[in-house]
Amino acid sequence: MVQFINMLLIGIGAGSIYALMAIAMVLVWRSTRVINFAQAGMALLSTYIGFELVQKTGNFWIALPLAMILGALFSALVEILLIRTLIKHSTSGPVAGIVPIIATLGLLGFIRAMIGFIWGNQDIQIQPPLSKVGFKFGEETISLSPMNLLVLLSVLAMVLVLGFIFQKTSLGLSLRASAYSPEIAQLAGIRVGAIRTIGWAIAGAAGAAAGLLQTVNGTGAVSPDSLEFSLLLTFGFIAAVIGGLESLPGAVLGAVVLGLVLAAVQIYISGTLVFIVAFALLLLVLLVRPQGFIGTKAGRRA
Amino acid sequence: MSLVVQNLTVDHGAIRAINGVSFTVETGKLSAVIGANGAGKSTLLRTLSGLNKATEGSAQWGEHNLLSGKPESHVRSGVSHVSEGKSVVAELTVEENLDLGALWRRNKKEATETKQQVIELFPRLGERLGQRADTLSGGERQMLAIGRALMSKPNLLLLDEPSLGLAPLVIEQIFQTIRGIVDSMNLTVVLVEQNAMGALKIADTAVVLNLGHVATSGSAADLIADPAVRAAYLGY
């Protein structure tokens, strides 16, 4: 029983961080039809900036929102300086449409190299702001520490705020309309170019949160070639795709399902099977329900 | 204020879609643009709303140069375009589609009033505000597309084939509504139509396009009576 509860706790905890990453991927896909492989690099950069901010302010909970804002600005700049130009230039020829996607791979390498250049290739260490010792129920210690709990609550708060923005505000309506039908949005007077940049900015903030929360939730150590961030990209991407790639609730659902499945494999079978299962799940969903958990068949055409 | 198009030429790559087109529409008038498939009717509207770029010529709506700037800035100058094929966002609700047209408007109170007017004009939309746009019938979608355009409080409305894919009875209703809007709101309308007879019946003036050229133009009544137009476009 304790084992089962631990599985749920670990799965939901990991899934919540994949969810932030998946949300970032979905937002970028919806606004510019680009799969942003640099999302992990951008999250890593934000985590390093968060590390500096923790040093300066001495408080993780001040550093986190600041790092998210800087992550948003960086992401917006990438869209304005790089992606916008590449999309304009890649309208014809054999690689039309995929140039910006390849460019994000280049950007990923570039950011990691820059981080190594600035901060060095050794680990940096971010001190977790809260205890990482699991709560006790009688004799048993469960896999939920105050730190885990606060990470979970932070993600929940962010998802709720995003949901509110998307469903209830004018900005959200502009973002949705521009994603579904840019031309009609434009004819309705929405400045679609600016809305795309805002989509990237929100993705940058979500990615920054994913990077920092994952780091303090884990070992606290980060390096430019961090394996954790490669996994964050992989699992965030898988979650986004099985969730339908178009849908924010889908991304969250995909991430939680992925987190739970991987936790179950890890606890009941073997940790070594985690990757095989993650990719098997991706292939299975693509074969059985290519439009994802939430998503329409038409949505994938683009 | 009137719409003055002069010597307008538009290229799609190597193909000349519009070739030296000139016409004028006076304020408060409904002008039909008719012609066969591929005559350049949609391209004409898309150029006037800023979606396509012109190669040559000019298009003025009063003081406003329609050939410079993006569609989103044209909307702010009172030009609304309902593009071909029921221009609504299928994934959004009816109310969200309406609100979309007024997002850029600063005065939210006025925008709410406009929404009331649109709902009075199209009571069917009022009953379906919370439904997704893709649950509507073809006629209702067309009403929603026109409603969305009206939400931007236009004085020049560009309509691209509102009759496309609709049943004859519904077409009749949509055409009557368009005529009603022109009269009651003092709107200027350019109506592009494949359904030449239906469009000419409600129009004040008309332009007949043929392979990117103006074949003939004049008052709608004259064109209906013109034997050459009847033979070529009205089918009798």
C-alpha cells in the first residue's frame, strides 16, 4: 500500500514538472508551428540565472519568478531575432518549414556551449529552500517531502493561472484564435505577430520554472551537459505529443500519465526499463490515437 | 468617403491574378463583384484587406491607403473582411468569435453595445453563444462570420462569397440580411459572389471580372438588363 502511494506521489511529482515543459512545447508549436528543441537549453540557461539570483537574493522564492521573467524575455528575443526571420525565409525549397526546427537544435548546442563558457563545465549547486526529508506516517516515510509538496503546489498554481489567462482573458482569446486560425485572427484585428512573441514568452517562463523546480526537487546540481535536462526535454516532448500537441490540458494530462507510468515501471519492475517504456508509450499512442489524448484529427494536419 | 480602386494589378508568383482593375464604390452603397471561378474576385478582396500584396495601382478608402499596412491595421481604420468559406474560428464558441472582432477596441462599453446589436440582427447566434462555432449550420456560421466583422464597427465591409455551400433558401436570407445591414448601418459593402443573379438583385452597382480584367461595370439594374451579361453570367 505504501509502495502504491509512493508510486502515485513520485509519478505525479515528476509528471508535474514534465507538464510545465510540455506546456512550453505546446505553446511554441501553437504559435509558430515550431518544435523547440532548444527548450531544454533555454530552461537550463534560466536555471543558471536562477542560481545567480539565489546567490544574490538569498531566497529561492524571489529568484524563481525573476528567473521566469528573464526566461520569458530570452524566449521572446529568440522568436523575434531568429525564428521570425527563419520562418520568413523558409517558405520554399526542399527544407521549407523545417528550417526553424533544425535551427532550434543548433540553438540548443549554442546555449549549452555558452553556459559552459560562462559558468564552467563543473556542477553548480542550488540549495533546496525546504527540507527534502519525506513526511512520516507512523513508522513509514513516504516519498513526499515539504520540497516536493511545494513544487507540486507551485506547478498547480502556474497551471491554474495559465488556464485562467487562456480561457478568461482577452490575451488568452487572442492567443487561442491566433493559434487555431491566424488569418481570421488577423482579419479580426489581432496583431498576430505580437501574439506569437507572447506565446514564446510564456513558454520561456514555463520552461524556466520547469528547470529550476526540477533542479531543487532533485539533487540541486546542474551542469551544462546535464542529463536531467535532456530527460526533461525528452519527457516534456513525449508528454506534449501524447497529449495532442495542440492542447494545454492535453499536455498536462500527457505529462501526468507519463509520470505515473514511469513511476510504476520504476517501482514495480525496474528503473532500467524507464526509457524503453517512455518511448514505447509514445509509439503506442501515435499508432493507436495519433491525434493524442486530447486533440482533433484536423489539428495535426498543419 | 468612397472606395476608389485604380489600375490595381496583383501577381501570384508568375501568374497575374488581377490586371489593371479600376472601380469606385460610393459610401453607403453595395457593390457586387461577379465573375467566373478564377476571375480574381477573392484576390481582389484579399488585396483590399491587406492579406495579399499589390504589384501596381492604388486603392483608397477615403484618406486611408488600403495597399499599405497589415490587415490588423486596416480593421482599425474601419475595413472588415469576411474571407471565403465561413470565416469563423471553429474551435472557439460563438460568443468568443464575436468578441474576437472587438478585442482591439478600447471602449469595452461600446463593444458590448455592438454585440447586442449583432445579436438583435442574428437572434440565432444569441441562442447559441456558448456553443462551439463548428456545431453551427452553414448559414449560422456565415451569420457569425458577418457578425464577427460587424463587431469591429466597420464602415467598409468586404464579403467573400457568403452564399458558398448554402441552401437556396438560406442564401436568399443571407442576401436580404446583407442588404438590410447596408441600409440600416450606412455601411459600404463590396460583395464578391459566384451567385451572380442573387448578388445583382441586392446590389446598387456591380463590377464583372473576367480573367483579372474588368469586363464591364455599371449599375446593377443595367447589368441585369444587359444581354451580354445575361448570356455570360446569369445563364439565360
